[in-house]
Amino acid sequence: MAFENLTERLQGVFKNLRGKRKITENDVLEITKEIRVALLEADVALPVVKKFIRNIRERAIGVEVSEALNPAQQIIKIVNEELTAILGGGEAELLKSPHIPTIIMMVGLQGAGKTTFAGKLAKKLKEEQNARPLMIAGDVYRPAAIDQLKTLGQQLDVPVYDEGVSENPVNIVRNGLKFASEAHNDYVLIDTAGRLEIDDKLMNELKEIKKLANPTEILLVVDAMTGQIAAQVAKTFDEILDISGVIITKLDGDTRGGAALSIREITGKPIKFTGTGEKLTDLEIFYPDRMSSRILGMGDMLTLIERAQANYDQEQQAVLAEKMMDNRFDFGDFIDQLDQVQSMGPMEEIMKMIPGMNEIPGASNIKVDPKDVARKKAMVLSMTQAERQLEVELSPARRRRIAAGSGNSFIEVNKFIKQFSQSKDMMQAVMNGDMSAMMGAMGQ
Ligand code: GDP
């Protein structure tokens, strides 16, 4: 998958920050140097890297002290925000013309994935908007492209207008548009010819088609695997055709991902979709923030950090920490803790946001049953004050009473008490052991 190396390197950088109570100017310089190398290795264009690093340095030196976020988390937050900005900030939707049809022209080098993308987009429009698209086969220099588009059309039950390879593409587009107007198609997707390299003939032809069709979107399709070349291609196409957006294909492949990071910054044009496979369903809307989180290997850690910030009750946490340290953590505290975690959202959602969670075998199968949490709460609420505060031994008779009071079985009560004492033992072990190791483990 794309970005794997970049993600790994960035995680290495952040790991060194864990447990740090303060981040000095020197630390920031070191970190940004490492991030710079990581980005260059991922084939991100140099001017983009430079700007990115400058922004991070400006923001990271003298970061505000926050109660809920440690310095490492704050740096991650800054890097994430800057990455999101470089990727375009927000989602860029596909434009729609106020009059039918909306005309979308695909351009790009040969093999970038134009024809495949035309099929994917036709499918999406048809299924999600109930649209009636027409595809025009304008790639007359690669005979296979016409057959490929016709096959896609048959598969999707979408009409394809073609005149074989004998006609001039500009005429084909003119006739195709006439055909669409008569058939009342609401979208027209024009598949144009590509070359192995940009040349004047191709560009002139594309300019003519643009003039004739006056498309709502000119989408440049680029292959992520070509790295910096993709960014260069994008710049040239944009200068000549004034494209409206970019599609990055083959992000499923073993690419370094630099193209995605450079293109928006270099062209100023948004990335609208990414291709993540050869199948017609392998099309994703491009969300800069999600892509950034993915590059940082954070799951949705930022959302989690934000929720923690919103729900963080510093005083309560301090009291709990003290109780844990003195081994005074009791059933009542357990419930308070459960409440605080629950206020952050459904447990499974929280688990999914924790980085690395998806790499633990079987972790995705962990189901947190809200009923189970409610059951535990009921058991604690059925305890007397003395029982809750562990002042008396929970004898079988008491356990039976708790079971009856909370509507649970005796076995379930036993199980819960065992679980509680195990987690308490674990807390104690951590507290007696290396406090900083624990803070480090929780630091990211
Ligand atoms: P065109 O010359 O620009 O029309 O390119 P094609 O649409 O023919 O695509 C070239 C090759 O790339 C084909 O083998 C496609 O199946 C493949 N391809 C297109 N998009 C993707 C993608 O997102 N991921 C992968 N893995 N392959 C893709």
C-alpha cells in the first residue's frame, strides 16, 4: 500500500517524542529534519517539502501548553493539520452543471487509468445519483481503449458513443454530444487519448475538444506510481488546459505516495478521487484529513484526542491517578472511569481510532457490548457503600445478593469481580514499576 514507508518513518519520529515533558527548539529542529528526509524519500517534491517543514517549525516552536495533550501529541496534531492543508484542506466535490448534460473530460498520459476511471465514475453516478451517463470513446490512437470502454459500458449498462478509430477525435466528441443531447443524457464522460509523453499534437487536440465541449470538469488522471513525474505532468496539463481537478490512481500499489502530497500544492487544483484497484468499485472520494491521518498511521487518533480534550476532567483524573497509585482504586472509581470513557463515544468506535489497533490480530473482532457495561454498572450499584469501597470481603452470600439485586447470575458477578481484581493488580504492577514507561505507552 502507498505511504507505508512514510508512515513507518513518521511513527519512528513521534516515538522518540513519547514521554517528553517539554519540547525544546532543538527537538523541533531534529524532528523536522527527520520529517524532511521521510518526505523526500516518499518522493514528495522539494518545494513542497520545504514549505511544509517551514510551517511545522513555525508552529511547533513554543507550542502552547495544554492540559489534555502532552507535547508529543501536540506536535502530531500540528503535523496532521499541516499535512491536511497540503492535501487540500477539505473535500472537493464533483461539479455539476446547472444545465444538462454535465460534461466531464478525462485527460492524462497513456496507462494512467483514464478509461478505467471513466467506468468507475459512470458507475458511481448511476448508482448514487440515478444518473444517465453517456461515455464518449475519444481515444482513437489506442484501439484497445475503445473496446475497453465499450466492454465497461456493457458491464454497467451505460451507453458508449464511438466511431471506431477512423475519425478525428474532435469530430467524434461533436457527434457524441449531439447524440447525448437527443438521448437526454445528464452526464457525458469524454475519454480522451493519452500519449506516453506530453506532446504538442496531443495538447492541441485536447484544447480543441475543450473549446468545443466547454466541459464542467476537466479531470486529470495521474498514476501515483510515477511519483514526482505525476506532479510534473499535472503542472503541464494544468498550464495548458486549466484542469479542474485531479484523480490519483493506483494508490493501492506499492507507491511511495509522494504524488498525492505534491500535486495539490504544485497545481493548486484539488484531488477529487483516488483509484485503489482495478475493479469498478475501487474508487474513493478524496478526504485530505482522512488521508493525512492514514499517512500518520493514526487511525482517527486526532478525533480521539479532540474528544479526550473535550471530556477531560483534570481534577477527577488526578484523584483517580492518586487512588491507583495507593492501591485504593475501588468499584466506585471503576464506574466513574467507565462513564468518562463512555462519554467519548461508543467503545468500538474508540477502539478503531486507536493507532495500531487494526494490526493486532483479532482486535477487529473485539466487540464491546454496551449491555455488558450496563450490567457491570448495575452490579456496582447493587453493592453497599462498604462493598464498593472494598472495606468488606465479598463473601458468596454478598455476591448472591449483588447478583439478585442487579439481575445477573452468580457466575457473572464472580466473573466481574475477578476481572476487576485482575485489572487492579495490573494497575498496581504498572504503578510500582516504571511510571514513565506507562506514560509513554499512553503518550500516543
Ligand atoms: P488509460 O490508458 O489512461 O485509459 O489507462 P487504463 O484505464 O487502460 O488503465 C491502465 C491500467 O491500469 C489497466 O490495467 C487498469 O486496470 C489499471 N488501473 C487503473 N486504475 C487503477 C487503480 O486504481 N489501481 C490499480 N491497481 N490499477 C489500476
